[in-house]
Amino acid sequence: MSNVSHSKKHNKINSLLIPLAIIIIIVPLIVYEYNFTPSIANEAWFPDANTASDFFLFYKSIIVIGIGFLLMAILLYKQFASKQKPFTNFQLWQIPLAVYAIFVLVSSFTSSYSDVAWNGTYEQFETALVLIAYCILLFYSYYIVKKEDDIQAILRFLLIGIALITFIGLLQVLGLDPIATTVGKYLISANKSKEAIDAMQFTFEKNRVYMTLLNPNYVGVYASMLFPITMGLVILSKDNRKRIFSGILTILLAVAVFGSQSKTGLITLAGTSVLVIISLRKKIFTNKKIAIVIAGAFVVLIAGFFTINAMQNNAYLNSIKNALSVKNQTHTLESIQTKHDYVEIKYNGKTVLLRCELDEEGKIDFSVTDEEGNNIKANYDQTTMTFTLEDESFNSLSVKPVYLSEDGIFGCEVIIDNNTWYFKSKTETEGYSYMNKYGRFDQIKDQDSSLLTNYGQLFTGRGYLWSRTIPLLKDYILVGEGPSTFVYVFPQNDYVGKYNNGFDSQIVTKPHNLYLQMAVETGVISSIAFIVLCLMFIIQSIMTYRKSALDNLIEQTGVLICVAVIGYMVSGLINDSNVGVAPIFWILLGVGFACNRIIKETRERKKKLESL
């Protein structure tokens, strides 16, 4: 006998769920150009640009904030005008949620980059209001979902949203990216002129899936979260049409991950599949048809993986091998530092102090010494006007005096291992400085590094990002620098580290780790609070469903959301938060808590009836 009564007919969708439908279905699909003047352009390590464009984040964030305000208004109205008051029924999990929200606000108000924390910046629009909106989405979902019909509606929203976005992904994997077509570019461009549309270029190669989520990595995050739900519905649904539809979406999610080349997505899909099978083992192994369907689906998915990998010239398998290869890496170029009187270069275990200036008569004054001030002999080639050092340890290093601009800025061109570095010479008012690829002068300093210092290529370069991010945490134990400010805090002038680890052509805007991102932006305590919140849900769900027969939709949904939350948390180890995906997670978390509440209340009522 079921613990929860089933509706015999489909009722109309609760109108209070419509805002959640917009978040789940519409927000991930929003792509439109937003032009802005980036304040970040004032930084020496960023291009000197007057305007920047965003297509995938800004307008998503605006809708999320708008929905957040709407939901808060509804909750406040309910609090003061309804018998069921949302803010009076205290739950223990609301403590870490409140702690997280408080530190988001405190970090934003106290930030050195407060404008960025509230308004966003280059490739970062998860602002303070967006993060607060996430908290509201969780609380609202928990409060508003009260019966099976509400959960049924949420599942419909999810399936519709998955269907729409994975269809785009399918077209992309087939090389038919609708966004990259002339019509697609016209629709997403703010400037409708033919010249602007023709000039629009896309970063990712043909057959690569990014859907409408900015980057292929977020395809993996999206699928990691929703794959368990569609897979579970294939197993649990008694309606053959729904089972077939869910099965198609499960395959499309997997195809999207294959096409995105997201290693994290692939690993998490495999892991959550196992968790779904374990969670639903009683349903699977008592029904031979379901077991056969699952086995057949895995065969199809494996075949699909190798087919798509072949279409992408073995790119996926190669990237997995590279990402998982753990090597203790050493680099011949160990460090460069620009000092007031010289440029310090550590190369092949030795250190040289380089000076290249113009004397009062306009003649080149060039010298190289070791750390003790002893001269190192250099040869000068008049044909190439290049200095080379006699010490064989520096046979891949050469120096050429040059003018760095038409304004007569003098400096030198240093070639190390066939890579060129430009340095501006000391003047009466300034010391040596490095001219980066943007033609801007900056200082190169040694940066703190920890744990993964020599494993920079681990997980496709994430080892380097984490090794430079972890030392920052000591400054943000209580309060972070503010939402969207990671790009400012990360040592962008670690030019040697970025060069050695393949990031020399990039502005690092995120750590590719959800928990490190939170720790830096909103404080270590906020990151811990978020983890505690998620663990409380997972533990609560395990305690709720460990002996459950999973005979009704509420129990089934609760279990599947638990696996989805685990999938999202695991993917968060390798990826960060994104405004196209994160809102759905926070809604699912709220719905998951609601499922647990409904089951608990139903069981308590049943016990009372049985005791009569």
C-alpha cells in the first residue's frame, strides 16, 4: 500500500510554480549580446578595451534576479496574508543556508571590488543578487511544493527543458550548430548589421557541444545533475510514453556530454549511473524487462561514445588520457621577477640578473651577473644585434636591445626556449617592467603555490589553478573578496607560471572548482556552509529512503534528486558555478527537501492513525 495518495486526474499546474518553470526551461536557453565597458580593463594584465561583449551570462543573471525578487515578494505576502507562514516553520538545514546568504552579503558590502560584486564583470555575472536569488529559489521551492501534483509539474518542466537544450546539443555534435548560422547570429546579436553578423566568430570547433551554456564544461555539469533523473524515470515510470521519452533524453544527455568532451561529465555520468542502479536495485532486478533495457542502453551509449570520439578525431580519449596523467613536472624556466635595477631570471637551476639600459650618451649598457654580483660573460653578434651567454646552462637564452614603442621606450627582447619576453628598462622614475601580449607594462613577481605546484597539468591544467588559488584562502577565512571577483584576486601577473602551464594566452576568471570559488569570493565559512547544506540533504534523504519501497512518485523523486545533488557536488570538484545551470540545482535542492518533508509528514500521520 502506498504511503502517499495518488491523484486520479491531472490537476491544473499550480500557478505559483510558473516562475520555477521559467528558471528551469527558459533561463538556460537565453543567449543574447550584452555590450558593456569593462572596468577590469584598468588592470595591466587585461586588454586595454573600451567595450566587451557577453552572450551567455548577463541576461540569464537578470532573469534570475528578477525571478528572485518576485519569489521573495510572494513569500513575504504569504507570511503576512496567509495562514501557512513560510518563515515560521524552522528547519535545521536553514541554518547553513542562512550562513551562506549572510556571508554572500557581507563579502559583497566589504569587497574592494564592490561594484563588481554587485554588477559582475568580464565572463562573471554571478553577482551578489544572483547568489541571494539562488537561496530564495531553494527556500521557495521547499515551501511551495506540497503535493504529488507539484512534483509532477517540476518533473515536466525538467523534461521539457532537457529536451530543448539537448536538441541544440544534438545539432552541434552533428556540425549543425543553430547558433552559428546566419539566422542564429542575427537573433543573438545586438547589432543587426550584416558586417557585425559576418564578423561574429565562435570559439569552439565544429562538432563540439556547448549548447547555450557558454562552455562545454558546463554541459558536463548540467548532464551530471539531470542524467540521474531521466535515467531513474526510465526505470520507475509506469507510463510507456514517459519511459520512452525519458530514455531518449537520457541518451541525448549522454551524447551532449560526449560531444562536449567534458571529462568530468563523463566520469560523473558513469558514477551517478551506478548510484541510480544501487538506489533502484529492487525495482531493476525484480523486472527483467527493465534490466534488459538498461543493459541495452549502456551498449548504445558505449557505441555512441566511440562513434562521437571518432567524429572528433579521437579528441575525447586523448584528452582523458592527458587529464588523468599525473607527472611531476619541472620547467627549465623556473621564474622571472622584475626588480627596480634588473630582471631576475631563474633558469636551469641557476639565477642571472639582467640589465639592459641606455647610458647618458645613448649607448647600450648591457650586463649580466649572478646573485653574488659576479659578471657572466656574454657574446655580441653585430649582425643580429643579440647577446648570448657563454655559460652553457643558458644556451637557450638570448637578449636583444630594442625599442618597445614608437615613443622611444627602450628595453630588451629576451628569448628563452624560443619564447619571447619583452622588458622595459629602468628609467629615472621606474624600475624594470614586463610588456605583456597586450602591450601593457606590468610587474612579474613570484607567486605563492601549494599542494600541486609541480602537477600543473593535472585535470587539464586545473592543478595549476588550484596550486595558485589554495594559498589565497588564508586571506578569506571569514569574508571573501565578493562574488565575481576571482578574476581580480587570482595572480594574473604570474606570467611564468601561466606560460609553463599553458595559460599564457588566457585571463583566468575562475578556479574550475566550485568550493574554491566560493571560498575566495564569499569566504571559506560560506563554502563550508554550502557543503554542510548539501550533506544535510544527502544524509536526510538516505535516512528517509533507506527502507522505502519507492512505490510513489514523491519517494522516487526524492531519491533521484539525492543522486542529482551528489552528481552536482562531484562535478563541482572540477568545475565552478554557472548562472545557466546553478539555478536548477538550487531548485532541485529545495524540491528534494520538500519531498523529504512530505514523506515524513505522511508517515507521522499514518502512525497516528495506526495508534488509534
